[in-house]
Amino acid sequence: MRKVAVAGVGMTKFGLSEKSQVEMFAEAAMEAITTSNLKPKDIQAVFVGNVLGDFEEGQMNIAPFCAAEIGLDPSVPATRVEGACASASVAIREAFIWVASGFYDIVLVGGTERAMAMGTPLATRTFAMGTDSRYEEFAGITFPGAFAMVAHLYSVKYGIPLAKLKERMALVAVKNHKNGAKNPLAQFQKEITVETVLNSPMIADPLQLFDCCPFSDGAAALVLTTEEIAKKLVAKPVYILGIGQGSNGPLCRQKDVTRIRAREAAARQAYKMAGLTPQDIDVCELHDCFTIAEIVASEGLGFFDFGKGSEAVEKGETQIGGRIPINPSGGLKAKGHPIGATGAAQAYEIVKQLRGECGERQVEGAKIGMTDTLGGDLATIVNIIYGI
Amino acid sequence: MRKVAVAGVGMTKFGLSEKSQVEMFAEAAMEAITTSNLKPKDIQAVFVGNVLGDFEEGQMNIAPFCAAEIGLDPSVPATRVEGACASASVAIREAFIWVASGFYDIVLVGGTERAMAMGTPLATRTFAMGTDSRYEEFAGITFPGAFAMVAHLYSVKYGIPLAKLKERMALVAVKNHKNGAKNPLAQFQKEITVETVLNSPMIADPLQLFDCCPFSDGAAALVLTTEEIAKKLVAKPVYILGIGQGSNGPLCRQKDVTRIRAREAAARQAYKMAGLTPQDIDVCELHDCFTIAEIVASEGLGFFDFGKGSEAVEKGETQIGGRIPINPSGGLKAKGHPIGATGAAQAYEIVKQLRGECGERQVEGAKIGMTDTLGGDLATIVNIIYGI
């Protein structure tokens, strides 16, 4: 297997977009291609993460249209993958193997989604299709409901009073908004306080509005290539050191939703491939679709003992400058969460961090970064470790 | 790159199903696994082709639920790919590279779809989302409309009077129904005549009802592994000799819809990898979503000169026993077309043909077979060559 490098990355501003998904993808893709010092004709294959293109814009099979939009030849395969909110990370993993295997030398991968433009009522209903349609959906469960249950169980299991846990969850939102305020591509670039969170409308007890990430439009993309080619193309290639993917079934088959077995499996795969441990990670972008989701993810990835993630937030260990800075981009919470694009946007941030290009939100000296992307109500997890 | 083998295959009966998509997938998957003399725990990764799970059953991110249904561990990645009607073949191509690369030894891949159970009006509207949402869909184009245009252009371009072309198109349907009548898993197991076609209701001039494949429910699956493992597991491994995938943009960017450039590119890739030519193919399952689609595909794959495909049908060259038997399974026309499953069902037929297990519809002495799967209105094409 060949070492796989990221040559260039691209990303649109997240928020409300007037562009179509294909146009947003093309914008991010062209940035990734040009900053790789390549031209579209150099791209040998395309992978696109997209979740709800059919519901949003009546567009299925979006990948060939993305490829055509940047002028690629019919001989270039263009493939859509869907793993709910983890779609783009699943796409990166597919792109990875085609380069690692030696089959292709230069592959474009990214994600695109319009989830804000479709409006909250339809977005909420369609997102809920990521739950199990036979066992969960008919019961009316939505994602805020699922993660509210995680928060309640977490509180009980670890003996952390709910009021205390809610304060710590609020601190996750405060941190991520603080980071997002330093990210010009973030949907929310405004700091908030613990009071902002605790005084915001209740969504699904105990999750309040500011515990929840927004609906967003946006796209992000990467060019993957070999180590040899990347070194010729750009000054600072970033490498994929480890990659893992896991899968869970319906919630009813999961013993303990505060510990996502698919994540533990995926992270184990990624660490093993990289020959690294959680202590080696300098910066992490993880799936904070809800504040409690960041806490359980930080434990599942091995940064903190189980049950200790909320305390670590309180101690500032996950801030920029802390022991393990988490979501310096602002995360899903503040940067935004265009679901099919999120994994690629996480990769964008980690690549920029490892290149030292993040300005005010730079994690100083970061050499190894990790992404964590969750799809569905704990059904799909992809972890990727990047290094310079 | 390692040689990739198909150890076992499985397929549900096509038609109307009372099972969910996940249950149908599990049925096909368990047949593929058990006939490979394996157990579910041997599967290291899963790929699922599925197109409209969200519209049909409110189920996105279907792959982890498919994996859980057959009891797989959370460490097993399960990935959905979508390339409209080519989804399962795109999935096979993804599964292929993970085995060929040496990353995994045993991978399950298949497709599942409920398109009949959702009813014709919704199926027609949602299928149309495979067209370009910016340039085509708003004009009201559906798949019968797109292929009707192909038929008209074909008639004019090659100087074949429409009445003559319609008779030859009808002969495609007659042949495929004749083959389907010998396939116990086919949706239609009844022979028809040219008159049946020409007296059937007009759908989109010149395509009549019997020029069109049906909506179908069904699933099919394959176990891919290495040559070495396959030889230990089963008496008759079948090998993937060549594989290719191409992409087209919107119809308005295609110069000539009777020649699908994505197919010509995909076929070229597959032939090149296999070191074979069209003359080497003993049997082919191709994408006859409409009778005219079979004719243009037979030319695009190189079996006949451009403009000569309809004449070849008239001469019986595509029948079982003819020069190049096409769609011995009955094809999409008679076997049925559960869109996300079709590519895997084509693979099922070719594997069974190469093993000599097709009974009355056996192509005698077939050693090399090919599949051709089309997604969207000419947007995605996958070609795979199998051999013993």
C-alpha cells in the first residue's frame, strides 16, 4: 500500500447558500485542485459525499454532475457515497484506497449539501431517516431526541448531576463558538456564554437550542495523491497515516449509547494503521452535532477516560492551547454542519492546522491531527489520522 | 493488485416483495455467504447499492443496518454507494478495489431496492431525479422520455425507418421474455410476441409498454475474495478480469445520445484491464431498461458496429445460441429492475452462467461474461468482465 497525501483542500463558506449542491462542490473542488497546482484534467476519479440531494434538489446520482461541472472527461469515474452525516469521510476512505492501492495517482474527493436552504421542518424530518426505519423512526425519534437520551444516560451512569452536566455541555458550545469566531468560513462567528446556552429554547430535554448544531449549506473537497507526486506539487503535503470505519445497527441492539462501539472499533483501526495512540494526537475535529456528542466522542477516541470527558471540558483541556484542542474550526456547532460535506470540512481544518495556516485559531506546533465523523444515530463512524 | 474472485452469489426472487430492503439484502447476502462456505463473521467489509431507500422506506444510510441484520460486528465498515440504476455495480467496483489492494480478503457486496412496492406514480417521479435537476428535470423529462429521444435519433441517424426499428425493438422484448420464462427468479416468466409489444399502450413515443422494463423489488449479493481463498472455499470460483466506470454530465453536454461516451470509456477500461476484446465475450448481461437501450448498449460494448445493433437482434445474434447471447436472465425487461440491486443481479447471472448452472437458459461453454450497468439518463456506466 502506498502512502497517501493530501495535496490541496478547498471549502466554501458555510451557512445559507444560493448555489446548488453541484455548484458548491465545484467551488470547493476548484480550490482544492488549483491549490494543489493541478488542473481538472489531472483528476482520475471523483468521490462525492452527499446525503439528501434528492430531497433537497431532486438530484440523485449527483457525482457525475459534479464531475461534469468542473469539465472532467467521461472516462473519469464519479461515485457518490452516503453514510448519513459521515458521508464525506466515507468518501475520503474510498478515495484513499484507490490511491493507496496504486490504481489511481490523483483523486478528487469531497462533499456537498444544502440542508439550511431546505428549511428546518423538512430538514428535521429527512435527517430522521438516518435512524432505523423499522425500529426507531415510527416511534418519532429525531436526532435531538436520540442524543438527549445519550445525555440522560451519561448523567446517570457517571453520577454527574444533570445540572452540572448541562453546564459542562454549555462550555462545549462556548468553546466551539469562540473558535468559530476566528474562522472566516464558519456559519456562526460570534462568541456566546454559558447563559446563552442555558437560556436558549429547550429542544429535546436536556438539549437546548445552543446544544445543537445548525442546519447548513456548504461543500469541501480534497485532492489525494501519492507522497511522491505531492512533494513535487506542494510545499507542505499532509499525509493520511491511519483510517478506520465502523458500523452499528439499530439503537436497540446497542448495549450502551454513551459508548459507541463503532467508534471504538474505527478509532482502533486508525490508531493501529498509524502506529499511534490518542496521546500522539495534537488536534482533533470531531462530530459535535450536539454538545453531549463532543463529550462522548472525546472519550471514545481515547483522549479521556470514560465518564471524564465533561470534566475535561470544564478544565479547559479541549480548548486551543489545552492538552488536546478539539474543534478549533468551531466544529459542527459553530462552523456549521452541511451533513454530506462535514467530513471533508473536518479534513480541510486538520490539513490547514498541520500546515500552520489557521491564523488566530492555530494550534501551535500541531503535527498530527485526527477527524471523527458520525453518521446516523451512532450507525457509521469514520476516523482518519493525518500527519506531516 | 491481487486477482479478485467471486466465491458465492445470492439473489431474491424479483417482483413484488413484502420484505423490507434490509431484509431482502440479508436474504441475498446469506445465500452468497453460505454458498461461499463462509459464515457472516468472515465478512470484513460490506458495500450496498441502494437508490431510493429514503423515499421508499424513509431509510437513508442503509448499509450499517444491512450489516447488523446479518449479525456483523461493529468493526466491519458498511458503505452505501449510489449511482442511480448502476448503484450495485458501482458498489462491486468499490468492493473489488479493497480486495485487489490487499486491504481486505473477504468482502460482501450487493444491492437492494423496493421500487414496485412504492407504486408507479411515485417511482416514476423519484426515478426522474436521476436526470439533471438544473437542466432537465424542470422540463418534465422522465426516463421513458429520454430513451424515446434516443430511439428517434437512432432511427434518423442510421436511416432505419421508425416502423422497422420498432419491430426490431419489439424483438428485444420478445427475446428477453423468452429468456425470463426460463429463469425462476424473474419477475415475468411468460413469453410474449412482437404483437404483444406493438399493441401495448404507448408510454413515450416510440416506446410502448413492453419496450419498458418494470418497477421491481429485489436484492442480490456477491462475496468477493482472493484467488487463493476462493479456490479453497468453492469448486468453481469466478474471477473479475476487468472493470471500468465512466461518467457523463447532463444530456445537453452530450453530443450524440445514441453513443454513450461514458460507456465507451468504461468498456475500454474493462477490456484493457482484462486484455480482452468484445469478440472474447461469451455472454453479456446489459442494461436493457428500454428495448432501445439494449440495442445501443450492444453497440457501445463493441459487439456490433454502430447502427447495426437492431439488425443483429433481427438476425438472432443476441439470442441464447447466437453469436453473443445478451441478457439470458431475461434482463431488466423480464427478470425485473430493482434499481439499486440490478448490477449485483447481472453479476449473479454471469457467475451462474460461467459455472454452468443456468439450466434451460444456459449459454453452453460460456467462459467469459460481461455486465453493463447504466445509471441515470446516461450519466454513470460500469462494465465488469468475469471469467473462469
